[in-house]
Amino acid sequence: MPNQIFYKYILPSVACSFAANDTKVAGIYLHIPFCKQACTYCNFHFSTSLQMKDDMIAAILRELEVRRDYLPEQTIETIYFGGGTPSVLSADEIKQITEQIYKLYKVESLKEFTLEANPDDLTAQYLKELRDTAISRFSIGVQSFRDEDLQYMNRAHNAQQADRAIKTAQDAGFSNLTIDLIYGTPGLTDADWKCNLGMIKTLGIPHFSSYALTVEEGTLLHHNIKRNKTTPVDPAQAASQFEILMAAAADMGYDHYEISNLALPGHHAVHNTNYWMGVPYIGIGPSAHSYNLQSRSWNIANNALYIKSMLTENTIPLETETLTTEQQLNEYLMTSLRTMWGCDMSKITATWGTDYSKQILHDAERFAERGQLLLKDNKLILTDAGKLFADSIAGELFV
């Protein structure tokens, strides 16, 4: 069966980087590690207790100050509040963090400011308050417009709230929206999945991200399946519904510009696309990742230790890794193949040498023969058939 594991969430805190380049722009990702309740499938870092929220904000403000020279020459082009559930923050708390960014970093002509939000948080009053912030885009964690799916995932909202949140945000003047949808959920028929996809067009949503439900070790879903307490995930169902996704997106006029991201022309996510294009970024908050063209670092995934390090020890609790030549090339292969622009062989030749590009082209021949890859304008691009096997194909091309 197709390898579905790679369709799990790939958020800004864990996105792979392209090879180093000479870009002068960058992004800031802020990890807000709080949720009202735990979704069964989620393996990201978060806490369902808000007791440390004030201290966490203070620690984030401090880290922004301590790391202001991490990207000394770059202009901040995008800001992304992820998590967790950043919509647990008040408008004033968001403004407090934003003011610190503008105070300490070079922010000019910001292209995109995204806030991840749960539907149940997007009330008319909250949206009215957020109009007074710099937020220009919402990423709404809908996951499904079916109550049965939401209950299976232990989401905090229902289908009616999802529909209302989108319309309320649009009524409040926020037209730049993206939503998440999950397929492969037990009980989600192909007809149900088509209805979910149809809601995107009905509601006029310009961008959406779509992922197969995956079972990660350590999650409640993994625990329940292992003990026969819930219905397991069917990879064949997920593969079939991914094919339905591709066909429906094409019919609706959406660019399938990355394996899990689809948008109307002109509405591609700037922040996430920058990751795939090798733009450096700084990640603030527990578990957040950073990349500065020479190395990659990641903060400790522990709220209490992160706060203690930042507020009492004045140290950044992180680990750092310098990427080898092979790691840079392999990450470029993995990430570029996920996009509609593909893997640029001219870039590989110029950056890593002819021997590597020849080897990759040779190894790619068998996937081209299977109709899974094509070489166009000296770029390796996955076909729709190849997208089902993107992870394994990239792995076979690794040097």
C-alpha cells in the first residue's frame, strides 16, 4: 500500500529546510503550547493547563530579545502563531508579542501574519478584538464538517461551530483563510469526504491543507487502537480519499502546490512556502525549530523547563545541529519533491556538483518508467500517481 505516514501534519516548527541560499528575508514562528483538550491523534507539544500562560508569554518575550541577532541581516517577511492553540491568547497578549517583534526585529512590508485558531474560539467579539492586531490570515482547525469525525478525534468544536466560525471571520473582514481537513478517519465514506471538500467551495475558502489521519506512537489514538478500544485507520481508505482530494481540487481550480496544501491561484501560503524554498526562520517557544542557513536548532519541549531557563537562568534551552552536505541535499530532495515546482536539477548541479545530479537522475529513471516522476525543464516533478509514494520516492533518491 502507499506510504501514508508522510501526510501527517508538517507545521512550521518542524518543516525541513532547503539548501542554504543568499536570501535576505526570513520568518518568525511562535509556538503557543496550550490547548483546551487533547485531540486523540496529536503528538505535538502542548499542555491542557493554562496555569503557566502568563509566565510562558514572559518567556517568549524574553527569548525574542535574547535571540534578536540570530538572523542579523534578514528582514522579517512573515509571522506565524502556531501550536498548540494560539487562539487561547487574548488580542492584547497577541499585540504584546507582536510589539516585541516589531521593536527588536527588522519588519518591513509584512506579507503575512497567520494565527492558528480553533473554530470554537472565533467568536464575533474575539474577531472584533483581533481586527485591532496585525493578523491578516487565519488557519482554522476544522478537520471535518462531520460531528462523527470530530468526536472520534476528540475535537473541542462541532460541525456547526466550524461552519459558523468561517462565516463569522469572513463577516469580520478576514477573507484570507485556510482550513485543515483530515481524511482517512474510520467511518468517513468517500461520499462524506466529497461533501467535506465541497464545503470549501461553498464557503469560499481560498486555501486549505489536507492530511491523512495517522497513528503516532504516544498519542491517545495509538493507545486506543492498540487496546482495541477504537476503530483502526485503513491505509487503503486514506489512499483512495487522497485521490479524491486531487481530483476535487483540480475541478475546483485549486493548485495542488504541495502534497498537503492546496490553494486558488494567488493564495499560496507565504510562510510555509518560504520553508520549502529555503528561506531562514527563527522559532520561538518550547519545541520550536529554527534554521539560519548554516545550522538548525530546536528548543526544549517542556513548558516548565523552558520558562525556568528563559526567566531565571537567562539561557536558551535548545540543541543545535550543523547540516552536512548530504543532509542538505537530502532535505532539498524531500522538500522540493513535495511541491508542484519540483526538484531543480540545475540547482543540485550548481550547489552540490554534477556527480550528485547524475546519480539522482539515474535513480529517478525507474520512477519515471512507472509514471510516478517526470523531468520537465530540468526539474523532477511528481505525477499524481507519484504523490501517493512521495516519501518513499524521495528516500530512494537520497545520496
